[in-house]
Amino acid sequence: MPQIKIKKGLNIPLKGQAEKILSQGKTEGELFAIKPTDFPSLVPKVAIKEGETVKAGDTLFYSKYYPEVKFTSPVSGILKEINRGERRKILEFIVESDGKQEYKKFEAGNPDDLSSEKVKEILLSSGTWPMLRQRPFDIIANPETSPKAIFISAFDTSPMAPDYDFIMNDMAVDFQYGISALKKLTTGNINLVTSAEYSQSKVFLNAKGVDFHTSKGPHPAGNVGVHIHHLNPINKGEVVWHINPQDVAIIGRLFKTGTFDARKTIAVTGSEVLKPAYIKTISGICINAVLEKNVTEGNHRYISGNVLTGKKVDKKGFLGYYSNQITVIPEGDEYEFMGWALPGINKFSKSRAFFSWLMPDKEYKMNANLHGGERPFTFSEEYEKVLPMDILPVHLLKAIIVEDIDLMEQLGIYEVGEEDLALCEFVCTSKIEVQKILRQGFNLMIKELG
Amino acid sequence: MKFIRKQLDNIKPQVQKGGKLQAFHSFYDAIETLFFVPKKTSASGVHVHDPIDSKRSMIIVVLAMIPALLFGMWNVGYQHFLSLGETAELWTTFLYGFTKVLPLIVVSYGVGLTIEIIVAQMRGHEVKEGFFVSGMLIPLIVPVDVPLWMVAVATAFAVIIGVEAFGGAGMNVLNPALTARAFLFFAYPSHMSGDAVWIAEKADGFSGATPLAESAAGNIQNLPSMVEMFFGTIPGSIGETSALAILIGAFILIYTGIGSWKIMLSGVIGGLVMGLLLNVFAVNPSMEVPAIHQLLLGGFAFGIVFMATDPVSAAQTSTGKYIYGFLIGFLAILIRVLNPAYPEGVMLAILLMNVFAPLIDHYVVQANIKRRLKRVTVKA
């Protein structure tokens, strides 16, 4: 019996799911970047100058308010450029790999034998700490607190998401080391949520020191936000952390070998990718190096992550810190003649307002077009149909818009992350920027709570 | 298609800020987006969007009303020839009704959209699509003989006071079409009730009383059969008579997911419950009208399917919708049967519940908040 069984939600059937073929991507001599913009609410302080050489694990920058939280280079080479945007806001720390991949040495050892303080110190200094994110607000975990629980979802239900069974197949030892490290960070339990639809890899099922749970249903059944809401909901003043399984393995390797070894496997997906497949690479790699000639001609949108929560990047942009997937779809910035009136056989919709419901098993090529003008909230209960939580999304968003802190708190802002409400934004008839509004709410709360 | 795009692109610079025809920007924008879905792509958040937009949703509601409209046109002709004691062919009958109803539609859309465009231009907004639906609803809920200028005045009232004064479509409290109907009803009662208005160019000797009026007067022996009421070959407002046509519309709304089945279902249950209660405590003939009959009489079916489900003026929450719908059905029959002044209660019931919808939602939201707080105390 699955412990979480949801009915509300939506699987978006997109074309370009990655085939389970794994190849080694080129990393020598390529560009890598850590982007402070991947971390909401972070104010970065530069630690080294452009042109200096770094080893993998050397600090590039740190957090202004929590200086112990460091961000380190995933490769060895030279810091080529600190890319700044408007008002000198730091966008990217770009490191050019020297191909030798020399590592800075951190203390190694089985976390079971180390003290909590030691584990924390290693995580912070190695630059792996930011992998831990906290709810409320979905930001980097505050190193001064201890969470009531830590959640790991062993499967991702978002569109064309990577299959962690496939990615993590040979990482059982790393994963277990990582779990042991996490255990030192909380007095609560480590919750590992697996899919109830299929039996998952032994890497997960044989993990020790975790509480197992299962979840079943359409997306967002794999979101930690949904798991937390159903298993151990966050009330005012409580904190829960969560982390991606592949990041757990990177932390495991840190303790096993004493190096920040940020190798990861990512899924290259989307309708504009010629051969969607998996590729072994290193965190922060330049998208261009991964895709090479594997995309079609045309005006495309490159996304680090999936189509719901990923970030738009330039063709020569970089893989985000939390991304395990690259998606390429058509940009779609063209007019569509009478688009709202056509039968819409090729248009996937949650509603049955287009005749695509005649073909339930079809996969669709979708572009980034909004398909309509922005309007005020008009239609009700659209969001509720895709949000499997006891939360009133429209009322929460309206509370954010009018900046009513008390109401935001009462309506459950502590429990949600942007990814949980991403589907609401997808189905919205009024094309409201749900995730953007939610983040504004988080920022406001962080400012108010000090 | 390319030709239209080219023409639009040619005009575009002139209607932009600083252009010669800047005053027509909103009008241009409305026309442009009618022909072409904008090319704007997502700037934040999700990278793919459901293709459904406001225009698509509204046009589906209009489509759902088409059966009632077509039947209404035919019925206008049918009632006319019936009153004259003549029989006419299907096409003659329909054509007669068509020529009577079309001017109402033209006036309603003409007045409403003009005001919408002017207001959008004044405020610098895009023209919103809400009036697509209201503009079709208004002709369907008036008697066929209503003077066109009254429709124009009522439409203007509904759009300006009912919608734009609150900030435009999406912000209004009351259903705009019903606001127009209520305005007509209270401003020009002699043109909106009685026996004379329901049949176009009626012969004087023919009783034009609607079944609803007969029922209110207690003449339940004069009520038409269930079959007639179901198919709708009875006098009444243009779109409201045929339960069958309305059911087709309801099916379209529910199947596409655009109309709320919760409101429709609970509305019907509310009406049935009140109808049965009245039957049990019946002291006069109009209270004895069977509950099922009540659902087919007057504007009940039309109101529940097309007016109560208006997403803006209805309750927004799931639980709220059940309460809102139930009370509409319940109150509609209560007002209809027990008050002596108005023969119909649906319009007033829906408007009343429009006003109460935010209150219903408020309590549903409070319940959600309490559930969340309770979680803490249970654990502690």
C-alpha cells in the first residue's frame, strides 16, 4: 500500500524523453560555472580574483550572511571570468577546466565515526552544503538550525525527468555514505520516498538508516513538497530539509575519498534534441559542450532543468547547481493565426477544450509560447485540480499579492515550494506567473522574519 | 493569413504610444489578438503553458449556448405563428425568429464591446473576453418583444456599473448579464413581465402567459405537459425554454471542464429539495407544483447552467461551490413560489448568492486555516 496516493496532478506528455543510453561527455578544457542566481535570497561575496588557478573544491564565493556557507569550483583550472549583470549583480563564476582535475583534500572517513560538528564542517567547507535545501521558502538550509526531518525523493515525476534508478545504479556505496552524513545533521529521521508504481533500484531499497515511504500518482507525486505535506507537514517555526538523491551520492563521495567530486549524470531531453539520452558530466558544465551537434536547427529555448521549474539559459549557458536535466524546446515566439479558435488536435491541454483529448496516448511537441494574453484570476478551481495538498493556492497567491503576512502564514506558505505550484502555472487560463509571485512571497516573509 | 498579418503590422506603429492613432490602441489590440495569438513566450516560471486561454474558454461557453440560441430563434417563430393560429414551415418559422433575435444580439454585443474597448483604452488594459459570454447571455434572457433601446441601456448599465466600476472582468461581484436583466426588470417592469411580452407580434386574443405565470397564479391545470416543457415549445425568455437545448450546453461545459458541475449538480439538488418541501407543506396550488416541474419551469435550468456557473461571480472554493449552488437552487424555488411580487426567483437567487459568494468562501478558507492549526495541537 502506498502511503501517499494522490489523484490530483498532471503528467504532461512531452516528446523527447531521454533513452536509457549512457555516454561519457567531454569535460576537459570546457567551461564550468557556479551561478549565485541558482540560490534564491543569496548575497554572494567573492573569495578569489579572476585569473587565479583553482582546484576542484576551492572556494569561489561564499554567502554574505552565512559566511561559513561556501561555493566551490567543480573542476580544477582557472577562474576565467566573474560575469556580472545589471547593477554589477554577480551572475556567473566561470572556471575553465585544465583537464587534470586536481582535487583539494578534505578530511575523509565514514561519517558514522565522525562527530556532527565535523560532518557539518566538512560539508560547509567543501561547497556541498548548498545541496541541502530547507522548507520553508526552498532556500539553502540554514547551518545554524537543525531540521525536524530530512526528505529525499528517489524519483522525479516532472516532464521527461531523469530516472534516478538508472543514474544511480552504481552508486550504492556513495549513496549510503551520504545518508550516514545526513543522519548526523538531524535528530529526526531521514525519509526516503520511493515510487509505488514500480520497484526501485536496490541502491535505494537497501539503504540503511532511513525511513521508507512510497508515493503514487501523477506529477507532482515525486515532489518532496507533497511528501512533506502528507507525511510530516511543516507548521510555523518548523524546518524540514530536502536533498536530491544524486547530491546525496556526491556528499557520499566527499566522505569516501575526501574530494569534492561533482560528477553527475544528466538527462538530455526535449523535442529539439536529436538523440535524447543520458550523459556523464560534471556539475555546472556549459550546455553547449553537452549538446554539441545534438540539437535541431531553429530558434530554441534551452532550459537547465525541466520545463516546469527549470531556468532558461543561453545556448552557451551553464547547467544549474540543482539541475540533473537539460531540456531543449522550440521558443515559439511567432504569431499563431486564429490559434484560440482552431480544433487543436496537436495541443495538449488539461481541459478538454481542444480536440487532442481524442488521442490520449500521444506525445506532444510544446513550445514556450504563452498561448494567450495575461488576465486577472478568472477561472476557479483550475489550480486545485493539479495541487495534491490541502492548500488553497489562489487564496495564498492573492495573500502574497496584497502582502498580508499573517494570511500567507495561515494559508500554508511554509509548506510549498515553487515546484509544487508549477503545474498551477501550466494550467492557468489567465497566464499568471505563479512561481514568480510565490518567490516574491518567500522574499517578503524572509525579510519580515529577519 | 499573411495578408492580414501584413496589414496589422502596417497599422501597428500608428497605434503604439506616440503614433497618430494611439487612441485606437485597445481596439487594434483586440482585433490583432482575435486573429493572432500573441507571440509572447514565457519569461519566468514554467516554460510550457496549457494552450487554453481566456478567449478559448469564453468561446466554448458561447458554443454551449448555441443550441439554446438556435432553439430559441425557432421557438420565437413557432409561438408567433401558434398565436396567429397559422402553421408555418420549419425554415419560415426559424427565419422569423432569426430576424427578431438577431437585432438583440447585435445591440447587446455592439453596446457592450464598445464600452469595453473604450474603458480598456482609458485604463491602458487589454480588452478582456468576459463580454463574449455576457453579450450572448443578455439576448437569451430577455422577452423577445423587449425594445432594443432598453437592451442597449441595460447592457450599458451592466458593463459600466456591474463590471467596470469594480475594475473590469474578473473583479466583478455580480454576474453582468443578470445585472442587465435585473436592471430591465426593475426599471421597465411592464416590458419584462405580464402576458404580452413573451410572444412576438402576438394576436390579441391569444393568452401569452408563460407556464411560470400560470403556476404562480395557481392555474396549475393550465401547465403544459412535461414533454412540452422539456423540449421547450412554450412561451418564455428567448433562450430559457428548452431544457433539452440547455442540457446539451451543460454537457459541453462539463465535458470540456469549463463549467462547474459542482454548482450545476448542487443547484438542481437545492431546487428539488425546496420543491419537495413545498409539496409536503402545500397550502395552495402553486405549492403543489411537482418538484420536477419546478426545475423545468421558467429560467431555472438556464440560470443554473449558464449564470450560476460564471466563475467570477460564483464561489471560488470547491466546498463553497456546493453550498453556493445548493442555496441558489433552494432560494430560487422559494422566491418563485412564496413571494407574491415576482413570478421568477432564479435571477434574484443568483444575484443574492453572487453577493454572498465571498462570504461562503471566507468560511471555507477559515476552515482550511483551522485544519492547519489543529495539526499542531494534535501533535503537541
